[in-house]
Amino acid sequence: MCGRLPEDRGHGFNVEDIWEKGAEEFKLGITTIKEMVDIMRGNFQIVSKINKGTTLYISVPC
């Protein structure tokens, strides 16, 4: 697997809100990223803590 680790030290957010409320409310491309990773049969995980930042764990077959 190949992987990339995007990370920020921004505001963070509640990850569950994205999946429950959907991308329309958040206006984030996170659901699109997940769909693309799924198409490539990869793994996608979000770790976010409010006031700490967000890290996206993405790995796809090489």
C-alpha cells in the first residue's frame, strides 16, 4: 500500500457529524475523497479533535 498523511493544526471538527449530516452542510470534499479512495480499494480514516486539528489517513494499493 502507498499512503499519504494530510494533516493540519486548525480548528478540527466532529467526524461523526460529516457522516450523519453529509457533505452539503459541511461543504467539505471529505466525502468525495472517501469515495475516490473506495474506488481505488483503499483505506480512509479521519482523526479530528476540536481545537487541535485534523489528520486524514489514506492508503491505496500501489
